[in-house]
Amino acid sequence: MKVLIPSPLRSYTQNAWVNADGSTLAEVLDDLDRQFPGIRFRMVNEQERTRPHVRFFVRGEPVFELSTPLAASDSLLIVQALSGG
């Protein structure tokens, strides 16, 4: 599936769009981490929860659970909020 990588994480991928495999959000993130070591930890914490500043969208809908099923024809959009003062 096609995955849109947010700007703050493109230092891992060097591209805005990459391909990843998996039948759930967790599997896709694992495949991304296999291809781009360290990227998953920027999106998922040690307790296997998505980090508060990261959002995932599939078919225009937000996805909150890592166990959410995905189809190979889907596109995964990863959005990362930026904050500062």
C-alpha cells in the first residue's frame, strides 16, 4: 500500500510516499520499520499506543487501533502535529 510520510519523518525515508505491506496498521508500521529502522518508535510508544501527536487516516477516516484491518489497495496517511512556542 502507499503510505504518506509526514515531513518530520522524511529523514528516515527520503520520500513523501513509500510502499509498505501488511494487513493491519501494526503490520504496516512494522514493515515501515523494517525498511526504515527507527521510524515506528516515532509513531508508537513502548506501551504499543500511538503517540499523541501522530494521527493515521485510511479511506479518509481516522484510525486509532493498531489492530485495524487494512487492504492492499488502501492508502495510509500519517499526519504528525508540530508544536512549539
